[in-house]
Amino acid sequence: MKKQKKLWRVLNRMAVTLAGALILLAVMIASSTPQAGFALPGDLSSATSKYPNLASSALNTCDLCHTASIPTLNPFGAAYKANGRNPAAFGLIENIDSDGDGFTNIQEINALTFPGNPASKPAAPTAVPPTAIPPTAVPPTAIPSTPIPTAIGPTAIPTTIPTSAFVTIGLTPPSVNVGGSSAGAVSLNNVPAGGLASVEFACTFNSTIVEVSNIVVGSLFGADPVTVVNGPQNGSFLVAIAGSKGNKATTSGPAFTFSAKSLQVGQSAIDCQTRVSTGNLLLVTIPSTPATLVATSAQGTLAGKVVAGKPVTVQLNNPDSSAAGSVTANVDGTFSLSASAGTYTAIASAPGYLKAQASVNITNGSTTTLQTISLLAGDIDGNNVIDQFDALTVGINYNGTAPAAADLNNDGTINVLDLEVLAVNYRQTGPQAWQ
């Protein structure tokens, strides 16, 4: 019995020891496996090794490369990771502005602000009052005799700022009918001698008037340029171009082309706010001249005034005598009728009246106006002559109300008063000439 108890105690100790060893092994494996997206101690060590001033600052935390939602990377962390996630990567991204707050990464690190957080940035410098400037001039020997190098890596910053460059936007043609299209070209002009390494166009237009499509980048920045085209949508689009393998835009010419289709009558400016870089990773805004696309109607208008004692109808007939359109004149006789461009016969008519007729030419986007004309009453049977047959119709329907064409004075009764109106124009023939 004593031997069994002793054996049991030995086995129990061995089980506890084995369990502890397994737990320690699991912890070691978990701690030795890097988690994608999380900062490793080596990342912070690389940062403090590169920038010793970070070691005792608020930047010596995971927030240097991560957002509050770890493991999500902030813009600085994303750039660090994209450039190799090693000590050299910090040097490669020093001169870019990862968080877009107007300060480069190295400026923020030197100021101990977070280069991946736009809300954290160096304070604006305080202007030095004139009295704070020492009155003693700096000795000439204090000025270096050699120029201060301005190189970023192997490429020196050009000293020429391309403020003389400008952008023009051309449309051919500048005016189209609704549904028609114009060919557009956005060109760089007066390119500086050193050339341009990249350009960004932020373009706008009125999307209710114009539809932009078919954006094609040209060869101004050499063969096989690197491009980004976003849009067009909601009245805007962006085109970014960078020359590859050291290529630059060294001459003036179109950077890209596009198509502009008119959607309705009106006009729309097409403008591209432009920023360029000479290769120094600094963008300079240059002026641009917008273009205006004018969209005109694909129809013309016929207008005029026809006077009669009855409602007047104006009809347009095609050359083959088929109807192209008609309209009832207003109470005062005025009318307006739209039609496609072409040559027509315009006929004005009213029940019991001689017709008026004109040959008209309608052009797109314009109005053709005919002279005011008064129709002659009495042609009750509509044969283009006022004669005894029209008088006979009055007699047959005397004191009646129909036909309406015989009620020439439009008082509701066919009688001698209508005969009197007919007599004024007796023997007149039509159609009346209308100009």
C-alpha cells in the first residue's frame, strides 16, 4: 500500500511538470509568430534607432504607425510598410507628407508630432519682431562659400519654379446641337526647360448640360507613362500623369483628350485646376484657361400672328404635303411652332375663311417670324373662292346653327349678318399670300 502511494505521488509530479512545459512552449510559439499589421518591438526599435529623439517622446508607441483601430495602419505606417518595413524605409519616406497636413514626415518627427495623423502637426512658427533681430551684421565669413546641397536622394531639386507654365482646354467644335459631341484636348503650354515630372488635373463641368467620356492620356510624358483617371462622375474627374523611367514632359502639347456630348440646351464651362512637379516631390499650381461648350437646339421655331373671327390653326407641311406639325393660335392670334431644320409650307386656316399660305425656311436654334395677316371670311365650302355657292350655304341653313363655317360672325345664328360678312369679300380667292 505504501509503495502504491509513493508511485502515485511521483506520477502526479510528472504530470504537473509536463503541463507546465506545454504551456511555456505554447506561449513561446505565440510570442515568436509575428501578426500581420501589428507593430513589432523591432519596428519601434528601428524608429528610435533612426530617430533617437523619439525614445522618450509620445511617439514611442504603436500610434506612430497605427490608427486607434489596431491593427489598421495610418498613412505613415502604410508608407513605412510599403517601402520595406525596415530602418531604411524611414529614410525613404522622410520627405513625403503622409497625412496631408502640409508638413513632411521628417518635419513632424523633428517636432515630435505624429506624421500619420493630420490632427497632429507642428505649431505655426511665431513671427520674430523686428527688434528681436540682432543689430550686428553676420560676418561675411559666416556665409558658406559653397551652395547648400538640395538633393533628395540622387536627384537635385530644380531651382526653376514652373510658374510660367499654363494650361489651355480646347473644344472642336465649341458649339453643337443637343445630342452632338465635341472633341476636347487639355494641353500644357510653356513647359520649363527642365521639364515636368508629373501633373495633376482636377476638372469640373456641368453634368446636366455635358456628358464627358473617352478620356485618353497622350504621350506628352513619354512612352508608357504612369496614369490615374478617376471619374467622370457628378460633374468632375481627375487625371494624374507621371513620366516613367525618368521621362518628363519637355515640350508643350496635349496631355489628354476627351469627348463632350451635349445633353440639353445651355452652356457649360469645362475647367481643369492643375498642379505640376518638376521632380522635387513638390506640387506647384499653374493657371488654366477653361473652355465653354454651347449646346443649341436641334430645332427651329416658326412664329407670327393670324387674325380671324374664329379659332385659327397653323400647320406646317413637308415638301411632299405631309403634315410636319400644327398648333392652335392664341386668342389674340399669336402662335409659335417648333420643327426640325428644313423648308416647309405654312398654312393658316379658320372655319369659313380663306386660307393663308407661306413658304418658310426653319434653321436650328433660331426663330422665323411671319408677318401678321388677317384671314378673309366667306369661304364656307373651303374651295379657296368666295362665291354664290357659299351664299347658297347660308341660305340653306338660314336661322340655323350649323354648319359652324357658315356662322361667319360667330354669333351662334346663320342669317343675313353672315351674308353681309360674306359680301364684303365676295369673289376673293385664296390661298392668301403670307410672308
